[in-house]
Amino acid sequence: MLFDRGIRATPVDELLRQAGVSAATLYTHFGSKDALVAETLRVRLADWRTVWDQHIVAADNDLARLLAVFDALASYRRDQRHPSRWCAFLAAATELSDAADEISDVLAADTALLATRLLHLSRPLAGARAQDLADEVLVAYSGTLAALLRGCPRSPIDVGRRLAHPAARAHMRD
């Protein structure tokens, strides 16, 4: 609800009602709505990392490990603990361009995870061109997230994977 409807558009009273807690409980545990948002993002980032880790470990070759980001996204979206139309991190970054440090730090951690992990996974395939490959996969992944928000194409995760696959093949070392 918070990330689909809008962080600023979702009143604290509605969050309290949905959570079944008092304002005193919210402010005792988090101190502010921004702190609640930051903690929600931290939990989502940890969950996302775990799901992505599992798909990387399950992959049987370097190309599959790189493209596991798409498998992880599909798996993560099936998990009912994280229902949303698109990416909570992009939603927060879009809405909260002047976010408090605690939110900005989590958003930066999400970006760093994507950038560094994709670079690491690109190295065995592309060697010196690993950064180019990582950037291309990141753009395909980000486009996938945007397409989820639009609701078009019908299967954006499949399309994102199809875009990233030939990019990886083009950068593979001989």
C-alpha cells in the first residue's frame, strides 16, 4: 500500500489502522514515518538479496548467474509478502528525491547491490568489458521494473531477460 499509493499520500493513520497498532507504538519503535519507510526498505532489501542469492547459487553457469536477476525478480514478485506494482526502491527514489539520510542510505545500498553484483557476475563472461555488460543488464532490469508499473508488455520480466541475453552473448570473451 505504502509504495503503490505513494509514501507521502498514505497517511500515518491509515498505516496504523492497517498494522493494528497505536501511534505510540509506531513512534516508540520507529520515531517517525521516514524511519518506518527506511526500515521497510531495509527489510525488503534483505529479502531481495536473499532471493537473488538463492537464484545465483541455483544457476549452473556464468550466463545463468548473470541473468538470475530476472529469475529472482519473478520469484520475489510471486512472494505475497511484497505485493506491489513495481519496485519499492524506485518508488521511494522517485517520490522522495529529498529523502532523509536514513532513506537515502537504503536507496543507495540497493543501487550499490545491483551495480556491484552485476559487475561481479559480468566479469567471468566479459573480462575487461564487464562494466559495459553490467550496465546493459542493469538498464534491461530497470526497464523491466518500469514496464511492471506500466503493465505493458504482458510479461516484462521475460522481455527484460530476452534483452539482456544477447547483450551478454555479445560481450562474452572468445
